[in-house]
Amino acid sequence: MSDLSRRPEGAVVGEQLAHESAALHVTGHALYTDDLVPRMPRLLHAHPVQSPHAHARVTGLRVEPAYDVPGVVRVLTAEDVPGVNDAGMKHDQPLFPSEVMYVGHGVCWVLGETAEAARLGAAAVEVDYEPLRAVLGLREAIAAGSFQGGQPTVVRGDIEAGLAGSAHVFSGETDMAGQEHFYLETHASLAHVDESGQVFLQSSTQHPSETQEIVAHVLGVPSNEVTVQCLRMGGGFGGKEMEPHGYAALAALGATLTGRPVRVRLTRTQDMTMTGKRHGFHTEWRAGFDADGKLQALDVTLTSDGGWSLDLSEPVLARALCHVENAYWIPHVRAHGRIARTNKTSQTAFRGFGGPQGMMVVEDVLGRCAPLLGVDPAELRRRNFYVAGQETPYGQPVRHPERLVTAWEQLLSDAEVTRRQQAVAAFNAAHPHTKRAIALTPVKFGISFNFTAFNQAGALVHVYKDGSVLVNHGGTEMGQGLHTKMLQVAATALGVPLERVRLAPTRTDKVPNTSATAASSGADLNGGAVKHACEQILARLELVRAGRDLPWEELVREAYFGRVQLWAAGFYRTEGLHWDSTVMRGHPFKYFAYGVAAAEVEVDGFTGGYRTRRVDIVHDVGDSLSPLVDLGQIEGGFVQGAGWLTLEDLRWDESDGDGRGRLLTQAASTYKLPAFSEMPEEINVALLERAHEDGAVYGSKAVGEPPLMLAFSVREALRQAVAAFGPEGVSVDLAAPATPEAVYWAIERARHGDPAGRLTIGSVEPAQPAPDSPPLRPRSEQHAEAVPETAG
Ligand code: MTE
Ligand code: MOS
């Protein structure tokens, strides 16, 4: 066991604790960035002038009329920028654009004494536009060749040989939607110039260091003149990894120009129309199976909808490509990725970071092909699991794949799957208009940033003379419980009770050069750094203690008088990682997080309406740092995934009318989020036991994102329930999101026994079998007519 993962006696990690701010959250006392507004005298409010066009050149901008509006103090335009007019890391996101790229794009910003004055001022600004051709749909972008960024490929084996040698080859298309983050707290930044002349920013950001960097670029000052603090976020979900920078820069620019504090806080409508979302993807694939249903080859092209700028689209795509095989061994793989440029918001990180979109491919392939192969879908999945000694398509050994099997077997017994499947069959036989199904799906998710350099973190731990402890670390708190875990880590490492430790808000002047709190790696990285800092202090204290049995407070006092340093900076970097993005090979992940889920749904044949009756999950968090926090992450991630796959339906106006490019679903009234009524009626979560992870902090594993992908079980259960309306062996092509409407149409197709996809996009077409392979198992007449294709 490594030093990093070994737990001492009486460890505080592993205790079931409430979130450190739980009481504050539920009483409304937890402060978020915008709650600080009343503490700032003479504060100015900002409002954007937003483009009504999806794509246009700005040919004229007259800001003077805004100054006629009472209360307007300043209009910010490109001319005001002393540094670089750009809000991104790729230099393709002008803060004040001369060409607007999507409906809602901010052209300039008005600062007013009140939010209303700023709004009226923005309405008075006159902008001339020369409309340009806008690309909206993903297919439209592909047809127009509208791409941005690199086009990497993950390759293993010989795809054509693999397909040629397969007994069964299918091809199809899979489309999946984007997703709105809908964090409760919208984007917020608050800037002022402090008494020493430095810019101090409060920002709702997952990446304070990068916010600092961008603000410094925009202002044309070195980073040491800008400090960013993040108190906490009311949810980030990836949406505050890259998106906050521009808003922070606007606030900072306003503050330096006016000498007054400036607040940029988006309304919900602004947040939904201006900020990036999960990438929707279009994928085209060919999949080959052997006679036993074992995957032999997967050839897939993934095209993500990047929106107007690159943002995080490239790393999101890389993670998608590294997850196309999910938990399954596939000897021959070719996964090719592209990023479309469309005139929409700049799509960005969202819990799972491309992983969900990648995995969706193989889960859709298995769900659609199982009936055509005549194999039960759960059995087909199980049969294809990785086994020890195998590698991922990008060349990383898959460690502990047996944990998947353990979890799967536990799930089968805990959830009484066999008994309930019999009950489902009996129910379905008795109910022609209502069908039920249970589906099981696995998750294998790589933990670490693909980009090796990001896998580092810092911490600053102070022990004061009275024995109290103050911890700073580089991670941000967005509700995921990172601070709770870090308190537990510090208490464990120092061997003091939890009450002795306090955590201070994340600030760039305390811990510099931090990575985003993202990739679920917050606890791994910052936990390593906190522990390292504590251990340095403890080592010095041990010399003072000299084997005596002293209470903590006395030990600290004695150390102080002995002139022993009572604080330390900690640093951690994940060992053993390497990644070559030019060939898409290496060992990018420290380990894999595993999980399995079983979902039971009931579908109404008249309406397509459905309910999730029960969900069972067995998830691998290693030795949990904080079991209640992890439980919350698993439930929350699962529900957010179910929202993405079944309810949340982003619609953009793709018509040629005046509204072209407008986000039609820009409020909670039209964008359906999971609510209490859509929660599974019963949800049972078990943490995989005896799951110590050697080489990670106190034997734990990351938990933030992987459970989101357990929601594939709901989608697969819906697919199977839909199939139950049709003849035996019908392959169901289910749209994503599988809204009640989509389910209704899938039922219609299933009832008519249409071979999936002959009527719709996203077909599974049984291809010509390889010359001497056995024929497909018997299927319905209709399937036999399916259009054959050559397997190449
Ligand atoms: N949980 C809550 N409550 N709120 C959030 O914004 N973000 C998720 C996940 N869980 C999020 C959350 C995302 S996208 C990530 S990457 C991780 O938390 C980040 O935190 P961690 O690295 O500490 O797990
Ligand atoms: Mo999470 S999408 O990595 O912020």
C-alpha cells in the first residue's frame, strides 16, 4: 500500500459527514458571489447589448444614445481594452466582437447606477449589422464543411480487417443532444480595485487561475496585479470552467475604468442565451460482432457541435474519443473526431466532459444490435466486459476490470434482477398498452485530465499558535463537497479533530497556478496537496514531541516557542501519466472509476409517457473519503444524466425566418429539467466495498462525473420497454433525448415491426455477413428485408 493511500487509525476521512455548508445552504445563509453586492458602496451594474443575428458583421456602433439614459455611467467597447480583446484560451473569442457569431452574442456592455439603468442604456445603443450566412444544424455544418480545431483519431488494430472478419456487421448513426447546465446560480463576477491598486475579483468560477490569467491579458497587466476569489458556486457542472473569464474581464475592465466596483451577473435568460452548453454530437458507425456477440470492431466518426468558438471543444472531443468503448474490449477500433463550427453558443465542459457522448456510441450500438443478434442486452454487455490484461484503444492497461464484474454481480442480487425480470414479463403479457423493462449498464470512466500538465495542485496549511488550523487549497467548491473532503483530509493527516480545522475560500493569491476544479479530480489532486502540506508540519512537530504524549495544543505551543515553522505549502502531481495528443496514445488516466446501474421503467403505449420505477446502483468510489458526499454525487449525477438522456431538449430556431439561430428553450418553462415527479420512485445506491485504490489519496476514487453515465440504464430500459410493444426481436432506434414524444414515435415504429431506421435517421442496417459466417439468428420477417450493406 502506498503512503498516499494508507489510512491511519481513527481517520476522519471515511466518516459520514454532512456537507460543510449544508446548514448554510438550506437556511439561505451560504454566501455566493452576487450576495456580496450590498457590501459594495457605489457599485455599478452591467448589461449587454446582444446580437439579434446568428451571424453578422458589425458595421456601425453608436453608444452616445446610451449616455442620454439617466443613470448610465459608462459603455464598454473594444476601444476600452488596454490589453488583448479576447476572453478565451484559444484567441478565438473576442470580448467585444466586430463580427457577431450567434443570437445573444454581447456586442458591448453598459454600466449603470442600477441594473435597470444599464438595461435601458443597452436598449438605447444603436448597432448596424450586415447579416452573414449562419450555420445552425450539425448536419448542415458537416455538409458545409464548417469545422474548427484538430481532427484526431484513436486507432488500434486494423478496422477493415476487423469488420471483414466479423460474423455480423451493422452500421448506423447516433445523434445526441446538448444540455443546459442550469446551475442554480447564474454567472456572476464582482470586481473592484483595492487600496493597493490591484484588481480584486469575486467570481463564480471553477478555474480561478485561468480567470485571473484572462483578466490580466484583457487589462494588459501581469497576473500579480489580479486576484480572483471564489467563495463557492451554486453549481458549475463544467459550465464555469471556461465561461466565467469574459464576464470577470468585463467587470474588471469596468472597475479599472470607473474606479467603482462593477457587478456582472447574468439573468437566467442571458445565461441560457449567452453561455456554452454540453456538446450535441452526430456519430456514424460500423460495428462488427463475432458469432457469440463479442465486439470485434468499431469504426466511428464523432462530430461535435462546438458552437461559435473552440472553447473546451478539443479536450471534450479527446475525452469522447477515449470513451467510445466504455467498459468493453474491442480488438479493432478507429474513432475519428471532428468539431463543427456553428452559429450557436460556444459549447463547453459539462459533467462527463465528452465521456458521456463517447460512451453513448457503444451503448447505442449494443442496445440496437442486441435484438438483431438474438442476445439479451444485459448478457451482451456482460459478455463484452474488459478482462485483466487488456488495454484501451489508446493503449492504457485496464486495471481492476474485475471490479466491474463484482459490482455487476452484486447488482444482480441486490436488485433481485432475475425475479423482477420475471415479474416484468408477466406484467407485459397481461398489459397490451403498458410495458415495463429493466436494463443494466456499466460505466468505466478515466480519472485525470488528459492533458498531463493539469494534473497538479497546491495547498497552504497554517497551524496557528492556539492549535487551530486554516486550510487553503486550489480547488473550488460548487456543491460537490470538495471542501468537506479537504477538511477531513487535513484533520486525518494532522491527527486533529475536525473542529480544529477551518477552510478559507479559494484565492489565487494563496495558491497559484491551479488547474480547474474539473475532471472529477478535485479531491485526488488537492487532497494530495493538503496531505503533503500537513505532513511537512507534522514531521516538524514530531521532532518537538520527541516521543512524548502531548496534547495537540501544547505541542503546537511548544513548537512555536522553539521557533518551528507551523505552516507549509503542499504540492501534488499525479505520477505515472503520459499522453501524446498527436497520436492519441498513452496512459492519460491514473485509474478508472467503475459503476453499474439497473433501471426499471414503465411506458404508456398511448402517450409515450413513462416513469422510472426503480434504480439500483453499485458504484466504485474506492475507499470513500466522505460517504454521504459521495452518495449525493452519485444520486445527483445519475439524475442529471437521466435529464440529459430523457427530458432536456434544447431547441434552436433553424428556420429561415427572423428568429433563425434563436435558442427557443431559454427558460425553465420550455426547457424541461428533472423535477421531483421525474425522480426514480425508488433509488438504492451501494458503494462498492473493499475497493481501496492504491496510489490515490487515502485509497479513494473520484466521484463527481462517472455516475452521470449510469443513466444510460434508463435510456436502455426505455428502449427495451418500447421493443416490448413490437414483435420479438425488434431493434429500437430511440432518439436522444428520449422524451415522451420520442418514445411515442419509437413505439409506433416498433409496433409495425419496422426494421429500425428504415424510416428514420440512425439506422441499424444488418450488413452482408462475412462469407463463411453463420447467419444472423432468426428475426422477424421485416428485419430480413433490411437493406444490407457491404462491410468493406
Ligand atoms: N456536484 C454539484 N453539486 N455541483 C456541481 O457543479 N460539478 C460536477 C461534479 N459534481 C458539480 C457536482 C463536475 S462537472 C465535476 S468535474 C466535479 O463535480 C468537480 O468536482 P470534483 O473534482 O471535486 O469532483
Ligand atoms: Mo467537470 S465537466 O470536468 O467541470
